[in-house]
Amino acid sequence: MSAAGWWRGRLVGRATTSDLIALLSIVLLGAATIAAGRRASAVLRPGSAVELSRFVDRLDAPTRLPNAPVADLSDRTTTRALFDEIEKPYAVLSFYAPWCAPCQKEVPELIEKLGAHADVLIIVSADEDLEHTRRQLANLDLLEHGALVDVSGALFRDGRVRALPTTFVVNRQGAVRLRSRGYSNLDLSRMRSLVAPGAARGEDDP
């Protein structure tokens, strides 16, 4: 073989080896990409995202609400302890504002579906326009049901209420059994299952 032929063969051999290495690298990279895609799909699918959201929400939820002073809308100077308002085994505390559209929908549902089984307490911030609040409750035919003013702000603060509506189910000692943010029929069903399991199964619907 001539020197030129020998050199040409070496170049072809080197090119072939380089091609094989490059091809192997591409195959490995492709396999890694597919595996990563499958892991991402498993982690980011909607069901997993919902579960992660619920887990984070549970971590953020307080375990107990304080026995804070509350007052009627008509008399903010005379206060009493929140727990004195709880007579049934459970209380449903709906943190409410007159400008909150979902609140206007949720509160009547809470009273209708849960009022026979739990004390439904409407909690209003002391910063709200209480006259506006009275008008909105009157529009909902709930003025007689009344609302309680969080005069010290402790319920909003310790309850970590950052969005409305926020609703808690607590026992007579204020231990939080369930917290719901926003209004949804699913959360209403969860609350009903907790405070009135028989009613949730249709056994003793009022």
C-alpha cells in the first residue's frame, strides 16, 4: 500500500471512530432526555400538582384559632370570647367581607347546608365598613343571623387569612379540623362530611 493509501485509511478509521462516539453520545443524550421527560410528566401531571398544593396548604394552616374577643356589628364596644359563641360540637367560621363576591355565595350555602349541625359564625374584620356589611347581609336575608367583628384582629392574623372567603371548621376549643380557601362545592361537601356525616350520606338531611 502506498503512503497516500495508508494515510487515507487512517483518516477513514479515525472518522469512523469519531462518528461512533458521536452517535453513542446522541443515543445516551436521547435516552436521558426521554427519562427526564417521563419524570417531569409524573411530577407535573394535574393530580400530582393538586396533591402538592393540598400538602403545602396543610402545612400553612394553623392548628388552633385563638379565643379572641368578638363583638356584634351594632356594638363594637361590648366584647365577648369567641368560644362562648360555640354551642354545638363544631363551629364553621366564615371570614367574610361585603365586597367579596364569592363570600356572598358561600355564606348562605354554609348556613343552609351546615347550620343544623354546626354553629355558623360570620367573621368580619374591624377595618370593614360595618354599615356596608349590614346592608350586604340584609341583601342576603342574613341580617338576623348577624356577624361577629374581630375587634383585635387576632382571628385574621392567627388564622393566616390572606384571601376571602376563608372558612374554618373548629371544635369548641378552637382546634382546626378543616380549612377551606375560596368557595367550592367540593369543600362544602368536605365540611358537611366532617360536621354531619349522616347528612352527607343523605340519612338525615334537614
